[in-house]
Amino acid sequence: MTATITPFFRNFWTDVFGTMSTFQEHPECANRELQVVDCLEAYGVIGGKTKCRVLLDDFRECVMKGKQFQRVKIMTDERARQIEAGERDDDGFAPPPKMDSY
């Protein structure tokens, strides 16, 4: 018999948005998700929290992209600092190409 997870209060919104979703359609994270599922299947949910920590962290980073956003913020802050210090032009970016130059 399969176990089902049902919400305490069921309505239209829980039916629409309460489904289980996967990242198999997302080509960048599909393999990582399969590795996480295989590891959790092997060790269980409780043991998998410690033994699959690296895979879980990699999958979370693939989905949320927290380190990538931090890098972009650091580069943006550095660009703003260079503009304030006069090390870079006030515009901060290269001029765009001329109209219809392609």
C-alpha cells in the first residue's frame, strides 16, 4: 500500500499547487536530483541527511543559485566602488554598438 500525503485543510489551491514536482525537465539539475534520490533511497531520510549532505547541498545550489547571485552582487558592488573612486568611467559600461551595425 502506498502512503499519501494529504493537507490538513483541502481546497482548490492545495489541489492545484500541492502536487509533487521534480527537476527532471531542468537539464542542469536533473542528474543531481537523481543522485540525491538514489542516495536517500539507499540510506533513508534520517540517515541520508548526514550521509547525503554533499549531494543535497549541490542540488540546493543548482536549484537556488545562491553562490552565483552572491558573485554577481560582489561584482556589482565592486563596479560601483570603482566608479565612486574614479577608477572607472562614470557610465560604468562600454558604449553600445552603432545602430544597425550588425
